[in-house]
Amino acid sequence: MTTKGEVKLLPTRKDVADRAGVSPASVSYYINKSGYVSRDKAERIQKAIDELNYRPNRIARSLKTKKTHQIVLISNEIRNPFHAELVYETTRLMHERGYTILFSNVVDDPAYADTIIGYQVDGVIVVSDRFGPDKIRQIRRKDIPVVLLTNMNWDPIGAGVSQIRLDVYQAIRETVRHMVKLGHKRIGWIGSCKGPDCAVMDGKTKGFVDEMTASGLAAADTDMFFGIASARRAYDAVAPHLRGGDFPSVFVCGNDAVGIGVIGAARDYGIHVPRNLAVSGFDNMEYSRLCDPPLTTVDIGMKNLSRKAVDMMLRMVDGEDVADEFASWNLIVRRSTG
């Protein structure tokens, strides 16, 4: 162990090599998985690492390799179960690949992108319709690759940005078609889009409006709720309508939390789901099948989505050009719609 006077310094890679009886290069190959190391040497190196409690100096390594092994994931709202599960899965997968995820909620501040750039990260994953093209281009000007999970109809943002497109437009259209087949004619919508004008940009809202039109139906203004993404806000929004007895026969909801908020309000006002009110969600979170009744929803394959985002991000960090991809989805019918 290297010492200086009475002060014990942190163990170095050379200390590990001396303890294991190998060259520093072999230790480097083993730690970085960048070259062949025999099984015998690998066992001795790992034993030396454990005995010395050696930890690689990430700062020194990043100065040499120009990589920090840190990725920022920007999300709308960690309290939304979709985003929470995405962060969980992405963090786990990145850790397996030797990377750390720095999570950040979107902050409505023009200087926010500069703050992200200041982290000196290897890449940015954006899962937010509030972190727009201008901010993404701002990050790209520093040559930081970006993976964008989106359902927005943004124009191409430029090189160094790869998109995973969630085809929520067709998923919501299929959901509405299912409700029409069940005989529903008055169909309501609850989504996070800020208002009817954003239907041009928001795939879910546009899918609802387009399929209602194609089915010869039109949702009344009072049956469409905007800017709602949480169970609490959904409960508060629909409660007056349920209490007054004037409500659609089904609510198509933009996420599972909203759907469960509607089910909770219906229960509290003595309205049976699905006999008097059908409800559907989106995302297929774990609790959507555990609520009472289990929630009809759209499964977007969260684990596969996270794996795809991680794979694309790390390939871009290594300098590859990565093509855009579409994420698959599947409508899962449960008892909340009969």
C-alpha cells in the first residue's frame, strides 16, 4: 500500500497489480473489460481489489478517456408512475453497462439546458414533451448525443439525435374503436395535453379526436379534460360530473394513474365500473391489473422500451449513427371496460 509519512493514501492500480502479481496493464484490461485476461489472473486481480478496497478514480479516467460514464435522463414528472418505472429500469440497465443515471425533472427555465450541459455527461435521454427542440439543439451544439422518447410530431431535430417514437396515435385510435364496438356513443377523453389546440402535436389527443370523427361521433367539450396527468387531478376533475349525473359512458384516459383516479371517483359516488361507467388507461403499469376492477390499458413494453433507449444511447456514445425506431404496443382488455 502506498503511504506518505503517517498519511495512508488511497490504493492505486499499481498497488492492485503488485498485490495480484500481474502488470498494471492486466489490471486495466480487467477493470475496463478492454482486453483479454486469463481466468487465473482475473481471480487474483479481483481478490486484490477486494483486499485493498480499491475503487477506480472516475474523474481521472474521464479526463483520459473523455467519458464520464454518466447519462442524464430528463423527465416530465417523477411522481408519474410511467416516468418512475422508466427511471428505475433505465438506471438498472445502465448500471449493468458501467454507467450512472442522473435523473432530472424538467425545469421551466431558459438556462436549464445550460445546466444539463454543465454536468459534462456522455449523453442525454429525454422523455418529455416540455423539453422542446430548441433545448435539444442547444445540447447538441456541445456534441452531446441525445435519445428522445417521444409521441410528439416534431420536425427532424438534426444529427446526433435519435428518436424512439411511441405510436400512441394508433394505440388510442384502437382503444376508441374498441369502445365503439362495445356500443359506447358518448366517449370522454382525459389527457395531459394542455388544450384542444395541442392535438396537432400530441399523438394521444389527436388519435382520440381522429377516431371519434372516423366513427361518426364527436366528443362534447364538457367530456374532454386537458392538462391532467395524475390520479388526484383526474378525481377532482370528474367528481362534479359524476356527482351531477352528467357524464359519458366511458372515459379514455391518457395514462393509468388518471384511469385509476376516475375509478376512485366513481366508487366514491356510487357509480359502478364498468356497468355505469367504463374506464381505460395507458402504459400498463403494475398496479393497473391490481386495482378494482382491473384497468383496460395499452401496454407499451416498458422493459423493452428502456432496453432500447439504453442500447441506442450507448451506441451513440461510441460514435455510431443510430436510426430512429418505433416502440410496439398492445391493447389489453380488462374488467374496467366490461
